[in-house]
Amino acid sequence: ADNLSEALKKLKITSTDSTADSLEGCLDCLLQALAQNNMETSEKIQKSGVLQVFASLLTPQSSCTAKVANIIAEVARNEFMRNPCVDAGLIPPLVQLLNCKDQEVLLQTGRALGNICYDSHEGRNAVDHAGGAHIVVDHLRSLCSKTDPASEKLLTVFCGMLMNYSNENDTLQSQLINMGVIPTLVKLLGIHCQNAALTEMCLVAFGNLAELESSKEQFAYTNIAEELVKLFKKQIEHDKKEMIFEVLAPLAENDVIKLQLVEAGLVECLLEIVQKTVDSDKEDDIAELKTASDLMVLLLLGDESMQKLFEGGKGSVFQRVLSWIPSNSHQLQLAGALAIANFARNDGNCIHMVDNGIVQKLMDLLDRHVEDGNVTVQHAALSALRNLAIPVVNKAKMLSAGVAEAVLKFLRSEMPPVQFKLLGTLRMLIDAQAEAAEQLGKNVKLVERLVEWCEAKDHAGVMGESNRLLSALIRHSKSKDVIRTIVQSGGIKHLVTMATSEHVIMQNEALVALALIAALELVTAEKDLENAQLVQILHRLLSDDRSAPEIKYNSMVLICALIGSEPLQKEVQSMAFLEVISKLRSHENKTVAQQASLTEQRLAVES
């Protein structure tokens, strides 16, 4: 301790005019003290005011420069020392030293700047202001192809410095991307893949940059996919695989990179991991299984990558994913169902899958999750069934396979995501399927649950889907029994409210359903239509210039049907409809104009 105090005193007094030898001795003493107790020594260095002295010692000509930079690097390992280093004016001279040729000086300077930037806003700003990043990126470029140990060590330090400089800072990350750091880092990874420390630095830097959208476009122009897959295949340790996964996940959000990863053979690696880890209960294996299967699902979100892996339904990858559905692992069941939902994104794939028995597999899976089931698996399996039900030719096949009954088992679910998918699946299934729509529309339990969900104000998606299914049951069945069931369950007011939705498609569906109610069961629904103020709403829709042509058309069709009811006709007469409708006779849309003339005649006759 005495030696340290002595050295600090000496440094302050003699820094300007002492000989190099006496300085060296003082600096060695400091380094020794830092090696023994870094924190305590750093505090003493700060209190002594020596940091300001260091600024004058950081000159390219001095033989002590590397040692001074080393001392700064060591003290900056402590969080409390980073701002004092900035305040002592150490950043500009350190950045200047990045231009010198001496490898030891470069190494210690890179360490010092990297440590000062670590989690320090002030440190990063100062380095940015002094233009340090640019010089380091240039060094990376020029050193990139050198594989001697000294160059690799320097490259590792510079990568680490850039990582600390830009970590969790979008502005500085964008700056590095604009400097073209990405192609250089990818090249580094390819050349130095045998060097564990440098590889790790590159991976952390990628993970840092890959979250930014602009970086993904740059990555797509490199052979990053190939390099990462090559590196991944060599890994045995869980932590190393995990590091690569952390870069792959954000990159795989880009469709171009998805395809590159598929072409580079990532899928085979993922399937292998799944196979190795599926029966293990080790924590690392469970984590790897989840990451690998999640990434697999992500790759299938790209249209081209998905179609490449589907291979007309004959692909080995598609077959392997199918085998996940009956597995005992919830994670694999989930990934399998999500993968099917992703494969089911075009009619051709959906038709092929339904013809090849996928529906039964999904229904068996749902069956395993009816009582206290896993909500994410339920949601995923319902998503897959909903997508499969979109092509017209699949609907009847799926209905006769018993999909509607399988889905109805989840009517009791209190989970909005499950409710939402259940509703969507039923709506897809009954589209233009009169018999099924009638059967479901007469199911009192279902209709009552729909009416209840039409009031789920906290869950707009569930509310919207419930309304749409109520309307669909009427539109596709055109059945008096269905209308009566909906009236008795209190569904009319929701259809009237739906006619005022902000979505034209929903408004339209509501108006068509209401017109069918008025045509088929007006007397039964009369009271509810009156209480829900349907006539006033129609007047508003017809008066509003913003209403779409089809809304105006269907509102007039509905008015014509409503005047078959005495109380509703009185309401129509009391509201000056003729005035609004006569204006619509000159509407730019021919169909609207024609319907306005017909409606006007009907109203004139009735009055």
C-alpha cells in the first residue's frame, strides 16, 4: 500500500518531466496493485487525481503508452470508474492511439475503450464524439484475413469493444450497420471459426445487431446462413448452441434469410436435436427441444421456405413434423400443430393434408386436451383446423369427419385465445354448408354461449367472431328454426349492434342476416328489432355519406322487409325515410340507385 501511495505521488509530480524508466516503475507498481485488489486500487487512483495525468501520458511516442492504456482498461472494469475516465478527458487521446501501428498499444487501447463503454452512456457518447467506432471498423476490415494469434487476439478485443459500444443502443447499432460492419463480421466468422473466443464475440455482436430491421436486409446479402449452420453442426456444448440460436431466431424473422437457412440445412440440424432431446428430462435438453421446435415453426412462416419443406406433402420434413402431433411432449404437440397451421396457408396444401388424414390426428390431439388441457396446444390445434377449413372442398369432408363436434367440446373454455379460434373454425366450416349451419344454429348451448360472448367487451376479437358466427348461422342455413333459437337466446340485439360496426364486412354480414330474419320470421323477432332501435340505425346508415354502397343497398332491402310489420312500419313512416331514399336515386352506384327507386315505390305504396 505504501508503494502504491508513493507511486501515485511520484506520478503526479514527475509525469511531465521524468525519465521513462522512473515512470515505468510507477506504472508497474499500479498494475501490480490492481492485480491484487482492483476495486480498492481503483478508488485510490481516482482520489489521487492521477487519471488527469494519464491523458498527457497517452502519446504514440511514449514507450509507456501501452501500460497506461492497460491501467485504464483495468480501472474501467469497475462501474464507478467509467464516468471519471470520461471526465478526465481520456477518450480523445485513446481514440487517437487507435491510429498507431503498435499491436500492444492497439490491444490495450481497445480494451480500455471497450471497458469504458460497458453499460456507460457517457462512455459511448464520448467514443462516438471522438469517432472511435469508425477507426475500429476499419481495423476489423484490414485485419480480417490474418490468422496469426496476435491478430486474432486484437480482432477479439475490437469486436468486444464494438459490442460494448452499441449494446442495446439502436442509434449506435444503426451507425455500425451503416458503416458496413455486418459483411465484415460475417467474413470474420467464416475465416476464424476455429477460434472459440473470436467466434463467441462475433456471435454476441450478431445477436446485438440482428434485432434491428435494417440489419436483416444487410445480413440477407451475406452468407450468414451458411456460416451459422456450419458452426452449429460443430457444436457439442449446450451454451454454444444456445448462443447460435439467439442469433438465428431474430434473423429467421426475415423471409429471405428463412429460405437461406433452409437451403443451408438448418432444418436437418433442428430435427436431429428434437430426436435427441425428446425423451430427456434434463433441463438443457428441454430448453434445446423448445428452441429447436420453435425455430422450426418460425422457418415455416415464410411462404417460399414453407413450400420448399412441404414438397407436395411428400417432404421428409413435413412427415417428421406430422409425427410430433401424437408425441407425449406438449412442446412437440404445440410445435407440430403450429407447423400444420403454417403449412395450411394455401388451398393446395390444405386439400392435400385433409385428403391424407391430418384432420383425425388434430382431433385426437384436441381430445387429449379437453379436460384441464394445455391452452397453447388447444389454440394451435384449432388454428390448424381453421386454416384447413378454408378451401371449399374441405368443408364437407371435415364436417363428416366430426370436426364440429370435436370443436364444440371447448365451448366451456374460459380462455379468450381458445374461444377466438373455436369461433373462427366453426365459421369457416359452415360457410355455404346449409345443413351444418342449421344443425349448429339449432344447438341452444352454442347459441347461448355466442350471445354471452357477444358481450365480451374485454376481448374485441372474441366479441367480433361471436357476432360473425351468429350472422353466419342465419345466412348459411336460411332456417326459421335457427332464427327462432337466436331470437329466444337474445341474439337479435347483437346483430343490430353489429350493423354499426366500423368494419364494412361485419356491417354487411349483419344486414344480410337481419334481412333474412325479417323475410322469414318477422313476427317472432319484431319486438327485439324494435327494442334494438333497428329502424333508427338504418336511417343513420342511409343518411351517412360515408356508408359503403353495399351497406346502403342492404339497408334498403331490409327496410322493404321491415314494413311487413305494423309497429316497425309506423317507425319507418315517422322517420322521413322517403326524403333520404329519394336522394339515393341519383347515387353514382347503379345498383344503389335502382334499389332506391324500388324502395321509394314500396314506401309510397305502404304510406
